[in-house]
Amino acid sequence: MELYELTIHELLDKLRTGETTSAAITASVFERIDAVEGDVHAYITLMRESALAEAAQADERIKKGEMGPLTGIPIALKDIYCTRGVPTTCGSRILLNFIPPYDATVVEKLRAAGAVFTGKTNMDEFAMGSSTETSAFGVTRNPWDLERIPGGSSGGSAAAVAADECIAAFGSDTGGSIRQPAALCGIVGLKPTYGRVSRYGLIAFASSLDQIGPFTKDVEDAAILMNVIAGYDPRESTSVPEEVPDYRTFLGKGIEGWTVGIPKEYFVEGIDPEVEAAIRRAIQVVEGMGARCVEVSLPHSRYCLAVYYIVAPAEASSNLARYDGVKYGFRAEECRDLLDMYKKSRSAGFGAEVKRRIMIGTYALSSGYYDAYYKKASQVRALIKGDFDEAFKRCDVLLTPTTPTPAFRIGEKMDDPIQMYLSDIFTISTNLAGVPGISVPCGYTRAGLPIGVQFMAGHFQEGRLIQCASAYEKQAKIEKRRPKL
Amino acid sequence: MERQKISREEVAYVANLARLSFTEEEEGRFTSQLNDILLYMDQLNEIDTAGVEPLTHAIAQKNAFRDDAVGGAIPLEDALANAPESRGGFFLVPKVIE
């Protein structure tokens, strides 16, 4: 067993007993990166030098007995987190030269907890995409099949964890961008409740939907990372001053007597038969633990995608107005005047998918169309949230597939935006309703592609998700495979 | 159902609002793709939303106040470090008024 293959909790145990050092772990991870990164391309920027220095500092602290919750653990960050002094591109040419003057709150918290940063991972441009193909910095490949996409938008983070190019990673999830790639790469991905984690320093895509969360090799590691990142931040006015429990206390408990809702709208035409079979088996596992699985209805589910693709682009068109060639490094050459400079810089700096969404959003917010699109979508959004409120009156958690299909081929959906959007059909609803969701591996297709099951819970019930997901993980005993790279 | 949701002229108009410019070819492609997407959105009209209060944030937060205390700030030179052009502590842009 190589050090890079281990989980956070396994490595923390070894660090505590002095069986290994952070320097050894970090060196092991970078050896792995050197071996497989050429095939996977999970990273935009590697932080080798600073990582080795941070590892040496971690070892010093461990020697002094000052061990924090993540001391010495190599962690990757999606390139959407502002990192002081380290290029932060958000996958876009328009931020090619941007070096943030400050750290995101989550980066600060991870640093204070002792984490070692391996680098910044690849992503769809401005997190707009489901395959990591819209990145301005090349395609990330799925470690399980290099001809396939890793999911998106946080595909680099998911691939890095699956390929053991870090011990854990962070992403952001606006419509499934953590859970969908986690499912397609065979790892755990958690999207917390809206407001649970501060987004200060997270480059904004759709502010009423964006949320930060971890990618890990198992559920226990997700609990460890949630303990570090959750909580109110006075610098982020949408973070919620709600008490944060110790998420580790939810591990290793059963779910006997729980009611698990199975939304019937999530078993629809178009779902891959192997995915459906794996989810049906997951339901049996859950029942085998003494939980009661009941059919529930989220009647407005079929409208989630349409609502999302109005709300998210509308907010994005506003958030991305700041990239105007004045403040963030990139400016087009030979501009006649200010307006010309704006247009040339934005047109040269943004890729096609980002432009498409800015256009949809600008149109939906423009005079004469606001009521028909944005207001209508926000009303339907209220109904979607109402569906969840009803379901959680009866159920402790909901169980659904994370994605309708396993990882698709590179290039397969690039020319058809709606087909691409449909790959997020099971994850978008939680963002609209603000509730947390987690994807946990639940099997493989015959071709060896991973499949994920999603659990959802009510607002601020991440503990319940962790309890359920860890119980499932233990009971299901999904064969632990590693991608052959 | 109406199949033509957005015209080429409207695409050009919206592009100007969004401070984007397209080639002829891009304009044609965006028109057809935006049209498909807007047709997909039409399904929302199946739902009666009369009297439904729009939801813009899933977790309702009232005004978020903090104490009016002086905190740290990013130094001017750091804030300007990413500017393509700056002068005398300001961001520099091409001439606005002739």
C-alpha cells in the first residue's frame, strides 16, 4: 500500500504515532502526480515547492505535539478558490493572469488546520459545465477510462482524488458540480446546505446556488473536512450563524427505524439500466439496515432543469459583469475606446459556454422578459422547495441516483447544450431548494465505470447525511477498486 | 407553439447589453442554440404560479448586520497588482469622453 492511496483518517493515525511524516506523504503524492498526471490532467497549477515546505512545517508542528485536524495532509483545491499569491484562473482565459491578493475563507481554515496544498485543479470555465471540457486549459480525463469525461464542473478535483493525486480535494457545487463528478469518478462528494460554508473568496457563478464542499475517498474523511470548513463567516453575509455539530459523532451509527424517501420522479425514462439496477440494490441495502423505504413524490422535479437554466445564467450574467478588462489581468489589445475594450476583452476572454449562459441570463433579465423568465422561474423554484419541505416532513433522508448515466465520452455532448445540461438532472434540485446532498459509490457498470447513489436531507442536516452515508458505505461493502493507470 | 423565440437581431441586441461581440457565424450559432434553450424553458408555462411568492434564496436571511468596526483591508498596491494598466493609485482605462 502506497501512502498516496490512504485516506485522511488513516494518514492522521500514522502521523500521530510517528509511523510516517507529512514530508513522506507529500513526496508520495507528488510521485503519483508525476506518474499519472500526463494521462489524467487533473491540475491547472501544481504547488510542489510550497507543498513540500508546508509538509516540513507540519512535521515540525507534529514533533512539538501541535497537531491540528489536518496537519500534514495533501489537499487539492478547485481553481475557483482565491489563493493568495497563487494563480487562480477559474478555468478561464479571462483570468489567465489573475493572482489573488487574499485567501478564501475555506483556504484560510484549511491552512489553519494544517493542510498541505498540492495545487489548483481543472474545472469547467467559471464552473459552467458538466464535463470539465469547457476549461480553457484542456480536458481532464476520467481515471477509470481515459476516453471519458470525469464529470464537472469540479472534474479536476474528482479525478485527482480518484487517481490518488491528492488525499482529498475541494470543489464547488451550483447544480451538481461536486456530486456528479464524485459519482462518475467513484468517490464521495458532499454539497452542504446553502449558507453552511462561507463562500468568501470563492469566485461567484450563481450566488443563490453556489456551495463549497469536499471530495474524499470515504465518508469519514468528508466528516473530518466538514468539521474544518463549516460555520458562519462575518465576511460572507449569506453564511448562516447556525451551530456546527461535530460531524464525526454521526459516523458508525446505524439508521434503524429511519424513513428513507424514494422520489418516484427520479426513476424516469432515460436512466441507464445499469445505474437503475445499482440504485435498486442500494435501496435493498438501506432496507437491510432496518430503515423503511417509502415512495415519495417531488412533483415539480421535471421543471428543475428549466428553472436552473434561467436562475443560474441570470445570476452569472450579473456576477461575470465584473470581468471587463480593467481589474483582473486580462485586456484585449488595440481598443478604440472603453466600450470597445469591454467587448473585445470579454469576447476574447470568455469561452463559448460562458458566453451562451451570459446571453441567456442577460436575455432573461432584460426589459420585457423578466416576468416571463426570471420571475416565473423563481416562482416555480418556490414550488420545488415546497416539494422538499413536504417530503422531509415524512422522511429522514431521500435516496436517488446521483446521475442518470455513468461517465460519457469526451466530446459526446459538447455540441448539444441541452443534452449536456440533462446530465445534472438529479442534482440540480438540491441547489434550488438549498438542501444538502451527498454522493457515495454504490457499484460499477459491467464496463467498470463507477456509479453513485445520492442521499439528500433537510436544511443543516449534514450530520444525518453523514450518518446515513457512512452506514450505507459500511453495509454495502462495495468492492474497493482503483483505476488502472 | 411558437418555434421562433429569439431572432438574430435580438441576439445582437442582447450581446450589446452583455458587452459581447460575435462574428456572423457565432451570431447564427448562438441564435439557434438560444432558441432551443428558450423553447425548452417553455415547459414552465404548464404550471399555474398565480399567487406564488417568488423564491430567490432557499434560506431566508434578513439583513446581515455586523459591528461597524475597522478591520484589515487589502493594501492599494495589492488591489491594483492585477490591473492591466494603473496610474497614481487608480485603474487606468481607455478614454471615455472624447
